[in-house]
Amino acid sequence: MNFKSLVLGIALSATATLAIAAGPVVSDTGMLVDANGMTLYIFDKDTAGVSTCYDGCADSWPAYIADAGAGAAGAFTLVERNDGLAQWAVDGMPLYYWAGDQAPGDATGDGVGGVWHIVKP
């Protein structure tokens, strides 16, 4: 491997790491999604900076966990969960997936129980 290839490999690796740690994005349809296009939700029973969805709740509504070393920016922040993991949040509100969504763009969790909502920033 020559020096140019090594530098290119390091640059690509750093770019991939930044993309993974970048957090949520806005989809073409205006919804907040993860890097794979899976819809993200907020929970009315949470408060800014505090996740209340654990145990059985988290089985249906898995937290959108940030990769180690992820950095928050702008409206996207990180919330520390009871288990010590960092969860992505928007304007302080923790973000979740809905277990019922099967493919990118699905938004079948919107309005569940009157307390779960997609995010349209």
C-alpha cells in the first residue's frame, strides 16, 4: 500500500465515522429519520432531556441510540438514559423507533395511543 492509498483510506474512514455519528436527518417527505431512512418519533410523556420509555415500552419503541463519540449539533442533542447510553433527541425530546415500521419511510406509529408522533422539523 502506498502513502496516497493510506491517506485516502484514512479520509474515507473518517468520513464514514462522521456519517454514522451525524444523527437524524430530514427525509424527502419532511420527516425526521435515521441514516437508513427509518422514521423517528417523539413521546408526549417525555420531557426535554428525559426519556421515560423503558422495559415494555422500549420493546415497542426502541430508543434511537447514538454511537459512542457522537456529537450533537444544533437542534439535535443527546440525552443520557438510565442505562448510561446516549439517545438522540431533537430540541431535547428523545427520539424512538416504532417496532411496527418495517421499511424506510413507514410511519405506522404516528398517533399511536395519542402520545407518539413523527417529527417534522
